[in-house]
Amino acid sequence: MKKLITISIFLFFGTAVFAKTIHVDKQQNVKTIQQALLLAVDGDTVLVSAGYYHEQNIVINKSICLIGINHPVLDGDNKYEIISIKADGVVVDGFKIINSGVSSIEDYAGVKVYNSRYAVIRNNILDKTFFGVYIQFGFDCLIENNTINAYNKVEQESGNGIHCWKSDSLRILGNTITGHRDGIYFEFVKNSIIWRNVAEDNLRYGLHFMFSNDDAYICNVFKNNGAGVAVMFSKGLKMIHNYFEENWGDAAFGLLLKEISDGYIENNVFEKNTAGIFMEGASRIHMEKNVFKRNGWAMKIQASCMDVNVHNNNFESNTFDVGTNGNLVLNNFTNNYWDKYEGYDLNKDKLGDVPFRPVSMYAMIIEQNPPAMILFRSLMSTLLDKTEKVLPSLTPENLKDDHPLMKPMVL
Amino acid sequence: MKKIIKYVIIDILRNKIVLAYTAFLLLISISIFNLEDNSAKGLLSLLNIILIIVPLVSLLFPAIYVYNSSEFLELLVSQPLKRKTIWLSLFSGLAASMAFAFFVGAGIPILLFEATPTGFMMLGTGILLSVIFTSLAMLAAVKARDKAKGIGVVILLWLYFSVIFDGLILFLLFQFADYPLEKLMVGATAFNPIDLSRILILLKMDVSALMGYTGAIFKDFFGTQLGLIISFLVLVTWVLIPTWLSLRKFKHKDL
């Protein structure tokens, strides 16, 4: 036992003694980062002073910490990928990374992780990069507090802010991403967490999931993107405490669920979206304590969805509460608050005594014939809605909330 | 001209119907804003009042008034006054009192409780609708000599603008569902001041829903500065054309 302790103490001090710090400064011996990387061995730290560095492609293939002091600028001259990480345990901290190359063949990025574990990319400012941070076959990587901006106009010529492919156990925390194609893109990524990020004004989606299972995104803000969040072909996702705001336009939604199963959607706020949630082929989704406010459609739930449980949500000031495209309803709505509910509560159990049908006749008419929107809120459409309430014919019979709340939930 | 307008307004005030209408609007708007827990629902109820009650009253009251003051009109015509002056004074007096009744009855509660773009749009369109339907009522009254017929026509006009026109549009939309009708619909609204006002208000109230699907086309037209100006010009045209037609008829009418 004693031997073991001595050995481990020696091992500990051993690394501490041999790891060195290399300063990169225009005024000193080591003038470029490339030079420093040649000198460095595993475990070293490279400190880079403030300044302007044109270093072409910086390939890090040793486990080192690359730390910038006062955000030194790494310029890719619109030609190169700026930092390529090809070793485990690399830290890139505190740089301003600008002007990466743009290519339609290769995915150039500000910082790209190839096949590595434990990479940390922290406190960087990325400006005008094609892809911002790109993780490919990464494991247990941390992307934290980066500001990633681009100024793209067309989807075809722009990359994603944070692009993750075939990775596992990533943590993406506190980043701000604007002006990219997708703010954050996940493809074949599992067991990862996206927490406290802001994705704003991106061209396509704020956050995009493809084939990514068992991930969670929590406390993020998605505002004014082409469409808020698209979650496709994935299962076991948790979506908690996010804000989906002002995703406006034809085919724009706060949250798109396509071929999703076993999702969990809780405590989110959907405000001023054309459609708060659009669901297609979703199954076994659990939705509770969400707030839908001032959306065009709070939810559009296609007939291809099943076992979607919607309970204890607030629906307030939406133009339409629920829209659907058929008569088949395999979903369950209970105990939600609907501000359009006109029922009564005789036994004072705070639940309405008559069911509420959230799909209005006119919502169905507009679904079939979109230009009919022009007659919305006319006397004609009000009359149609009222007659439908008395004698339902067009709206799905089973889409109803049997016990709606009389007062909104306090959320 | 000023004297006749003054006389018409005093006469309308003495009549008390417009005062009752004002009180009714005031009562309803204040109770709507106080009873509803969220102001969006209050605005919705108010929208229905603006689109249904305002046109109805603005059609019926002026028409009946014109018929009942036929002797007064005959007296005025016998004086050395131009017929144009007489008719326009009558119109101005009626339109001003209807618009003022709306402003006091619905406008003041709107300004108090809901001074938002939606509220201002409602106020503007409500006043314009009062004037438009006054001018339509006067056209109907001058065209039909018989009082019962005139009032019947006015009621039919109201039915047409608030229900039948929309029914026809809906029918056309479903008959020609395979064709792109969005642009045509934008044009069609110019033929119904109620629809046009409703869309202008919707653009402020349901902007999220209108951003989707074809709504975006309406938004692209009505939502722009130019579209807004054009819509208001169309509404003003709805005042000018019936007034001009009725004036032409009145000038040569054998009273």
C-alpha cells in the first residue's frame, strides 16, 4: 500500500515538474503559434499574447492547453480552417477566431475536433467563420461561453454555428449563436446536454436534431430564427425550460417534432410563433406545464401522431389553439387551461364540467383552404364556429379536453 | 353651410337616439374591458361591435333621418341655397354625429384601456365605417322615394356587406380551391369596407397567424406602408363615391 502511494505521488509530481508553459509573443523568441506547437509536448500550456496572427491552419496533435490572453485574433484569411484538434484533452480558450475559408466540398470550421476526446473549447469569439465549432467523432467535449456570429444571407452558402456529428456525451453550455444556417446542429449525437444557449436570427433552425437520441436541451432561448427548433428522427429527448419566440413565416414553428418518440416537453414558453409546436409522426410525447401565448396556432398536431399526452398547459391569446388535418385522434388532452373555454364549474372543483374542443371549425376550413384566412373573424366565420359547437361535423369528435382548468396554472 | 350643419346636429341631439347609441356603445365597451380578464378577448368582442353594430346603426339612423326631414329639405330648397350645399351639409351633420358618437362611445374606452396599435386601428376604421355607411344610407334614401322601400334596401345592404358578401367569397374559395386565389382575394376586399377594416385590424391583432401560409401574402400587401395608404384611400373612396352619386341624384330630384 505504501509503495502504491509513493508511486502515485511520484507520478503526480512527475507530470507537474515536466509540464512547461510556452509564451507566444511578437516581441519574444516564440513568435508564432505554429512554432510553439512544434516545441510543445503533451501536457504543456501555450499562452498567446494579444495580437493579430495569420497562421493558416493550426493543427493541434498533442494534448496541450492553448490559451489566449485578451483574445488574440486568429485570422484564417478566408482560406483555411483555423484550428484543427486531433489529440485528446486539448483546451482552446480565449481566442478571437475570424474569417475561416468557405467551401462547398470541405466543411471548414473555426475550431474543428477530429476523432478526439475531452476537448474543451471555451470563451472564444468566432466571427465570420463558415462552420463555427465542428465536432466530429468527439467524446465528452465541452463547448462553453463562446460567441459565434456570422452574417450570412442564403442557406446554401452558410454553415452551422455548432455542428456535432457522431459524437457522445457533449456539453454545450452558455453559447450565443447568430446568423448561421442552424444555430446548433446534432446528427448521430447521444447522451449530450445543451444548456443556457441563445440562438437568434439564424437562417434555418435555432437547434436541429437528426438521429440523435437521449439528449437534453434546457434553458435555451430560440428567437427569430427561420424556424425555432427542429427535432427529427430522434428518441428520448428532454426539452425543458426553453423559450421559443417570434419564429414567424410560412412553415415556421417554435418547435417541429417529426418522427419523434418518447419525448418530454416541460415548462417551455412558446410566444408569438406562427405555430408553437408542429407535430408529425410523433409518438409517446409527454407535454406539461408549457405556456402558449399569442401564437398563430399554439399546436398543430397531425393525425399521424399518437400517444401524445398534453396536460396542465396554459393556452392564452392564441389565434387558434389546436390545428389538425384529419379526424383520427390518438392523443390525449386533459386539465389544460384554455382562455377560449366558455364552460362552467358547478361543483367548484376548479375543473370545467363540459369538455372543451380546442379545434375550431374555422381552423379546419383554413387547413383545407388557406386563402379562407381572409374571412377570419368575420360574422360569417363566427356563425360557422357557433353552429359547429352545437353540432360538430367537420372538427374531430375526439379531440377534446374533458376536464379543462377554469383558471390558468401559475407557471 | 355652417348654419345648416349646426341645425342638423342640434336636431340630431334633440332626437336623443344618437345619444342613446353613444351611451350603449360606452356601456358595452367599458363593461367589455372590465369584465374580460385579458385585454385580447376584450378587443375581440369590441371588433364584433365595430364590424356589426356600427354599420347597422350608421345605415339605419341616417336613412330614417333623411326620410323624416323631407319637409325640412323642401323648405331649404325653396330658399336661395344651392342644392349641393344643402345635401353636403346634411351629410356632414349626420356623418359628424355618427362618427362622434362612435368616438365617445367606443373610442374613449379604447384610448383608456387599450392604447395599442390594435386599438388605434380599431378607432380609425370604426370612425371611417361610420362615415362610409352614413353616405351609403343617404344614397339609398335619395334613390328610393318610398320610406319602407328605402329602409328595406338599407337593411339588405347591411346584410349584404356583413354576411352575404363573405358567404359569396367563401363559396368562390371552395369552388375554385385549385386555383391561386390569394391575390384576387386581396382585390376582392376592396369591394367591402367591412372586410377591409377587419383585415386591417387583424393585421395588428393576429399577426402571428397571418405570417403563415397565405396570410403572408395579405401581410405583404396590407402590412406595408403603401398597402396601408392604399387601404385607407379605398375606404375614403367608399365615402366619396356614394356621396357623389347621391348628390348627383339629389340635384335633379323632383322633391
